[in-house]
Amino acid sequence: MEFISDFLNSEKTLYLFAGIIGAASVVLGLLFLIFSGQKSFATTMIVIGLLEMAAMFPNYLKYSQKI
């Protein structure tokens, strides 16, 4: 339980985790696009993943400069 509390209290870790989730969304969206017939769902996953990565990874990289 302490690990979860420390994880949620660390803003930098949350930025990194959200960026990783965005990257996973892009990869899964590409897999859906290639191997499935659900093109609109796959495109939505890719777009949302790219937006999330574009918002979170720069904040993660600039976080040490912000403090």
C-alpha cells in the first residue's frame, strides 16, 4: 500500500506513466489497424495516444527544471 501511495504522490512518475500509457495506446491502435477491421476504433486509439504522449513526455522531461 505504501508503494501505491508513493507512486501517486510523485508528480514526475505520474507524467512518465501517462506517457507510457499513451505509447501503449498507439501500439495497440496500430495492431488493431493492421489485424482488425475496426479502423475507427484503431484510429481513435492512435490519436488519443499521440495526444497523451505529446502532453506528458515534455512535462516529464522538463520536470527537473521546474523545481
